[in-house]
Amino acid sequence: MKEGAPCAPSFVKTEMAVCLREHLYYCQAGGRVVLMDLERDSYFLLARDLESIFLAHAAGHETQQVDRQRLAALDLLPNAACERQLAVDCSVPPPARSATEEPASPGQIRAAVVIEVAWIVLSTKRRLATENIATVIDRYRLPPRRAAEPLTFGNTTADDKRLIDAAHDYAAARRFVPAKPSCLLDTLALRTFLARRRLTASIVFGVSPAPFAAHAWLQSGDLVLNETVSYARMHTPILVV
């Protein structure tokens, strides 16, 4: 992901247009290069003397063989030669609104919704415990099997209201589910909950380098669904699905 014009103090426009090992992503945050290895479920910082070399490679510039060997020694490059460069735009607008900060509609949550949320959360938790995280995330890149028409992002005020109402329903039902809350677990579960209502939003992975922290949330446009605006903006997006 290549840094472009900054969108906000902790948000940058990011784009991957390089040949890196599969499931490896990066961003620039707090003046450092942060890498996310989804296959190994880990994050790490590059040594400062390697940052300029890595960024030059990431920008598609020619680098010396000795420098490429240093990157390869850290397992940042693919084993085979790349036939083409990747160009994946992973930018998101800086959050400006949050469903968690919008008033919820009055009324009790239906038992059927609690059962549905419990099933989604517990099945998602089981997948995260038994499958590689990269495999789990790759599933969310594909449309649902039952999809007969495109899912709806929050492109209108009415769509945003449906997203906010669904996020409120999920949050209300989630309190009854006997599973410890987790940003990744609940982001993936909420994404599934939305899909069952013909709605969707982007899964955003973000990092904060000092002190280091990683986070995940759902976002549609500038609307965050399961986090506050201020906390989401403290993290720089490193991967958007």
C-alpha cells in the first residue's frame, strides 16, 4: 500500500501496486512502515534502515539485487517471479459518523434476532479458532452464496439508516451471547449479520504504531458501524476488505 495524499491525521490513502508475498500488506503510520502478515496473523515494523529500500520497491522503482535479497531474507517477496503487479486500492474515507453514537430506536430486541446473532458469533468464533485467518478473511472477499443481487452499501440516507438500525440490533442482541467481545470476531460477525439483510460494509484493519495497537471495524463510506469515530481515526488503515 503506497502512501498518497493524507485524508486525516491518522488516515492515509493507500494503494498496493507492488509484487509482495501473498497476504502481506503494509501502510505508513506515525512515520514508520508497518506490515501485516495475514497468513501468520502478525504485525511488525521494518527496521529503519530497510524502510527506504522497501518503499522504493513498493513504489515499483528498480532496486539493487543486494537490497532485494535483504527483503527476501525477511520473507517479504514471493518465491517465484511476479508476472504482473498488483494494484488494489485500499483507501477509505476518514470516519465522520458512527452508528454507536447514534440513538437507538426504542423497543425490545426480538428473541429470533438474539438466536441469529448467537449462531453467527459462535460459528465465526469457531472458524477463527480452527482455520487460518487469511482463509477466513478471503471468504469475505467473495459474494455470499445466496446472493441473487448486489449487496447494498450505505449510498443514501435510507441505506445508512438501514445499516445503523442493523448495527443497533446486532449490538443489542450481542449482549446476550456468551462469548467475550473482540473487535475482529464482532466485525466479521456483524458483516455476516448485514449480509443476511442484503447490506454490507467494508472490513477495515487499522494500526497505531506508538504504542502499537491493531484494530478492526466495519465502515461504509464515512460511517463506522461498530466503533466510535474518535477511536477509529486513531488507527491508520492497512487492509480493507
